[in-house]
Amino acid sequence: MTQVVATTTGLYPLPDWAKDDLAELKGHQRSDLIDGSEGEAVVSAYETAREEVVDVQQAAGLDRIVEGQLRWDDMIAHPLAVHDAVETRGIVRYYDNNNFYREPVVEGELTPDGDVGAELDAAAEFVDDGLQAVLPGPYSLADLATDDYYGDEDAFLNAIADFLAAETDAFPEVETLFLLEPSLVTDSPADGGERASEAIDTVAEAADADVVVQTYWGALEEKVYAYLLDAGIDAVGYDLVSDHEQAIYNSNEYGTTDDVALGLVDGQNTLVETPAEIRERIEWFLEQTTNDFETVYATPNTELFYLPVNKFEAKLESLAEAATEEVNL
């Protein structure tokens, strides 16, 4: 019998009060964004906001609870943007939307710094079970960054993978690790994805948890998809909001993992999906495929920081209800 697990891809919108307080505390300039050296007042505001978004998830009834990544001013580039060996330079558009991040330029060795692990340690104080970690996938993180140290694309990707693996190794106990890999879709690897798959495998091997690779803003090219299945991961994520037909084609043509993550809720649209609509989308996917999945992770297709707080919370509630009510599997 297939288990439906309600979860998210993380990167939540700040609570409204936190936006106002942090704007005053941090300032409004690029130089005021998070860099890992924040003062006590800023740290305290993020701690309070973290506890609030953990409570929101638990009140909604989600099966997996994320830290929220509220400090990630640079979206999934954050783990590099706060690293001592990285200089952040000009503002760069974050994929094909109206958000921007500071370009992280790697100027030295990427040794582990424990930033994400510390966030998870803090979240774990409020989560009895079901804690989920979120990281950028190594290919996407390398794609968003600039290398001024390693000197070779393969060496740089390997270094990013090793860095993320070391960060993962320092995590507290988590049930699930989501690796966010939008660049696999938007900027497909020139080699077809073999090196990206190996880099993902490096991170997955370091995780003492179920590893989900969530791709979004479309479907993977066939060769990239086939290589991804070679990685030692537990679930592939499909963006059913952006391209459900190609997702089905890839799954049926090349196979898939025993578990899957389905991007069922639009992380960039304020229209709130009903639990019934979400269940119908799960049922449709299962009817179209030939697999008997052990677990389906029901999730938004993208990060959620794009949404107003009230819409964000409503989407969490819909996901949770969709997972708890009976689904015709």
C-alpha cells in the first residue's frame, strides 16, 4: 500500500512581523544580507521566526517538518554565500523570475562550516519526529556559483559535492533530505548528466536519511533523467505543475525510484489548491504509471518564499489534509 507523506521543499516566506523587524535590524542594502556574522538582535529574530514556521507546519499536520530556510537571502545559493572562502559580488537574476541573489564566487577551499547543520539543530528543539533537511543539489549550486579557485568544471562540481556531503554528515537526525535541483531542468548538463548524477550520489551517500532529488520548472531531458536514476537516491521529484506529461513519459520509458516526490501544488501561484484537487493529481499519476510506489511525497513543486504568508499557510493545510484523507490508490 502506498503511503502519502505531506511535506515541502522549504525556503518559506518570512512571517510579516519578521519582515518588518529584520528590515530595520539588517538594513535595505545588498551589503546587509545574511553573511553569517549577524548580531544578537538579528539572530534572535530569526530564531523566533523559525519556531513560528515550525509550529505552523505542525499545526497544519505535515508529516515532515523543515527548518524553513528563513535566513537564505540568496535562495539555494545560501550555503556558499555565507562561506568564508566565498566572496559575494553582483546581483544575479534567480532563474527566470523576479528574484535576485548575490553571485557567490569561490576563492578558496570549500571546507565544511556547519551553517545548515546549526539551523537544523535549532529546529530539532521543536520537532519530536519527522525533521526534514533541505539543501541545494550539487549541480544547481555549482551552476549558480562562479569558480575562481578550482579551475576546472569537473573539479568544481566535485568540490561542491564534497562540501555538501560534509555538511550533510554533520546534520542531526533527520528523516528525509531534499536536494533541490532546478538547474538540471533549466540548464541541462552538457555531458548529459553523468557528472551531475555522480555528484548527487556523493551527497546522498553521506546522508543517513531518505534522499529525494526535487527537480522543477519543467521536466528533465531524457538522458539527464536516465543518468539521475543511477545515483543512490530514494526518490525522484517530478514537477507536475509545469510539465506532467513529460514526467509521466520519463517514468514509464526509463523507470523510476521505489518512492517518488510529486510537485502537486504551485509554489509560485496564490491560487490555493483544494485537498480534493491534490488527491486527484496523486491518483492521476499513479494511474498513469505501472509502479507500486512505497511512498509518495506530496509537495509543492518549488520553494515557497514567493507566496504571501496567508496563501503559504493555506497550501500547507491543503497538502496535509490531502495526505490524511483516503486516496484511491
